[in-house]
Amino acid sequence: MKLDDIVMKRKSVLSNGVKFNNNFKTGFRFLALITILGLSLLSVASIASAQLTSYNNVQINIQTSNIQSGYFTVSAFNMTGYQESSVQTYYPAASFELPNGQYIFTVTANNQTDSNYPIPLGLGAASSSGGSSPSTPSLPISVGPATEYGYSVQQISNSITLTITTQNVASFPTNTLTIQVLYANGTAAAGASVSASTLGSSYYWGYEPNVTTWTTTGSDGYATLVTPTAPEQIDAWSWLSLNLTGNAAPQVIIAGEPVNVTGPMEPAYIGLAGSTLIVPPQTTATITMYTQQQSYWITPYAATATPETSSTTGAPSSSSSVGPGAIPASVYAQQQGNPALQANQTPTPTATSSHTTSGNTLLLTILVAIVIVGVAVASLIFATRTKRKQQQSSLQAS
């Protein structure tokens, strides 16, 4: 090989090396540019996310009918009956920060100076002569419920101030509701229990003569309730005997649903339940019942003097096995008149769609940025390996 050829090949190798270095620098700069672009997209997504999750200030003023001094429970629910927020206060006003959506705002006002229950005067009532007659007890004196209730359904898209007027529960207007209860296979659920509880109320409607908040379905699966004209949580449930004696199959179909069998007599009964929310002027609803886990139920008359309580909800835990006689935990909570126990319900929130939308937008942006950076890195690696092979080939040829 001539000297001139050797010199030319060496120059070619050096030229390729310079080109390789230049390409490497260019690829590195391209990668840096893509990274900066990805971070910029993430920043934009974060800003958009913050804008999408903006909250509206909702001020609620309470106008009572007859309560002058008391304490108030004010709650905000979405349209599935899920409690978004709640506050207790001694002042007739409350405030919430809520994302866009439709909400049900409820108010329960309790008079501090009166009682919701009959007041027994006890033994030794004063006689007309000013003395006392220990042997003649006085009769209990009934007083009207010192509780008022009110609600408002509102579409929230900006800050707003509302006034909710409350009425005494003893004179609250009523609605007649028609509830159809079905099993999963579409057949009518005869003899199922049906209960109504007023959304956001700490007062249990059920003992008044003008309402019917608990009944059973007829042979056609229909039940009729008379409830306050207010948002009502309707629960339906039933216990069915499985009659599994001699059955060897690991699974049976009950009311259209498959039920796992763990033994010839287990389980002996299966609990089915379902619920819905009725908001005036709606007066009809259909509930399809499905099998429920044991945590869904409460046995209200468990044979124990000191029932255990749940550390999360405070609801009593049954000391006996769950079976016929157990009721949904939400119904038990309403009977106790303690709205805090309603946390045992686990519906899916739907009024916080802005949170979900912003989260999905941010996740999509991150994935796009990762893909872009990944493609850039892969391209750089491929270009680097190609140039190295070309350089090695040139050196070997020389």
C-alpha cells in the first residue's frame, strides 16, 4: 500500500471520529431538548390539574322555624347519597369548599333547651296542697320533637350563598313512595324488608303515625312507604335459606347469583341487599338485590351485654354469626340516630369527577413524556453503536 493511501485512510478515520463526536454531541443535545420538553409538558399538566381541581366556596345560612338556640349538623352529599363533607356547629351557618357538581345540602337543627323524648316526672310529684305523694307517681308528659330538618339540591359551578329553611319533624310534609324489589334474575322479591332513612338527618322518623318507613314487599315485589318529603336512602334486603343438605356441588345458583358452598350446610342462609336514593319529586324506584359480605350487616339484638365496637366506625359488632335478623349497617345507624355511623357505607363517590379528570390528564402527560424520552434515548444508542461499528471497520481496513 502506498504511503499516500495510508495517509488518506488515516485522515478518513480521523474524519469519522470527528463526525462521531459531532453526532454524539448532537444526539446529547437532542436528548436534553426532549427532556426539557417533557418537563415543560409536566409543568403545564400540573397547572391544568390545579385549575381543574379548583373548589367553590359554598356558604349556607340556616333559617329555623322555632328553634332559637341549638346546635346544627350541616352536610353535603353527592347525588348517589355519598357524604362529601359534614360539620356540626352551634351557629346557624356553615361553609364548604366543593368541586363542580350537583349536591344535596341537609340541615338538622336540635333545640338545646327541649327534649326529643317524653319526660317522666318520677315519684313524689307535688300535690295541690304543696306536699308530695311518694306513693303516686306522675305520668310521663310527652313533648313534641325539638328537631327541625331542611335540605336543598344545588348545581355548584361557582361560589354561592344559600339559605336553607328547616321545619319541625313532627309537621314535616310527607310523600308516598312505591318501591319495586327484584332479585338478580329479574324475579320479584316477595317478603323482602324495605326501609327508608332521611338523608343527613340525626332524627329517626319511624314512630310517627303519619309515616311508614319500614315494611315488606308483597308477592309482586312491591312495597309502599310514606316518608318525609326529603331525600330518602332506601334499603331493601332479604335472607334466603340455601337448603344445601346432600348437595356436593361447590357452587349453587340462588336468585340468579352463584354462591360458593364450603360444606354440606354452609352457608345455611344467604343475605341479599340493595339500595337507592330517592330525591323529590321522584316517588318510585327499583332496587335489585345482590349477595353481600358479612361486613355489610349488623345484628341489632346480639346476645351480649357489652358488644364489641368497630375501631373505625364505632358501630357495634355482632357477637353472633350473621344470619336472619341481621340488617344493613346503614339502617342500624339511622335507627341509632347517629349520622357518624353512616361512614360504614362505602358507596362510590361521583361528584369529584374533576379530581379524576385532572389525575388522568397528568398521568397521560407523564406517559407521553416517558415515551418521547425513551424514543430519544433509543435513537441515540442506535446512532452511537452504528458510528462505532463504522469506525472499527475503517480501522480494520487500514
